[in-house]
Amino acid sequence: MYRFIALVIVGFLFVGCQSIRNVRSFFESNSSLAGQFNTDEIDELIKSAKRYQGVPYAGGGSNENGMDCSGLLFRVYVDNNYSIPRSSVQQALFGLSIPMNKIQKGDWLFFRTNGSSSINHIGLVIQVNGDQDVQFMHSSTSKGVRSDQLYANYWFKAFDKAIRPFKNNSN
């Protein structure tokens, strides 16, 4: 009897793990079903982000008077009628993880800067010109909203992960 119960439990665990893998695989291969952005929408988001270039850094800020890194993304998406989480930690969960060699315009990059043990910085990919040439827009504590190169020594060392964000209209 105990052996039968153990076999049933193991069976459910196997089916459960396999189901999770199948669901993830399904969404990764059918990205439109996961709510992904099209090229025109991504171009509009990037155009919006570039309008904030030069805005000074302000912790907790999300407007033209000052903004932090997650505030920049939050503002850009709100400006285009999309709803995303406000903090970089929440934003890091709002999409599908992608490998570095698959990064595209519109993806989000996450960093652990200054020796942090957790994600504390985010940027929006604005241009990809090859495997080692990825430009992203972010709000730097020292220089405000600007673009930088992912493969620059500082950013590459601090890089944690990239995601392709979900599309969530705020209607």
C-alpha cells in the first residue's frame, strides 16, 4: 500500500515538473501568446526613452524632474499606455529570460552594481549592432538618463540577466 502511494506521489511530481517545462517551452516558442511587443511598438518605446536623455538621477523619481533606473522604464511604458511594475526587482520577474546572444531591441537588462547581492539596476536595450555591441538606456546615479554599452567593462561585470518583457496594456 505504501509503495503504491509513493509511486502515485512520484508520478504526480514527475508530471508536475514536466508540465511546468512544457508551459515554459510553449510560451517561449509562441512569444506572441506571452504578450510580446512588435517592432513598431519597440521603436516607439525607444523613442520615448531617448526623449528623457539628460534628465538627472533622482532616487524614486519617474518624471522629467528626475528619475531612477526603474522609474525611467516605468515612465517610458506608462507614456505608451503599458503597465509594468515600478521596482527593478519586480521588473526582473516581468518577462521571459533570454540568453545574451539573443538580446534584441526592447529587451531589459538587469545588473548587480557596486557588489550588490541582488538586482539593483535596469536598462532598456535601444540598439544591437552585433554580438558584442549592445546599447542600452538607463538612469545613472552620476550622469542621469543616458545610453551605455553592455560590453563595457563595468556593465559587463555587473550584468545579471536579460528578459523580454511581457506586453500589458494599461487600458
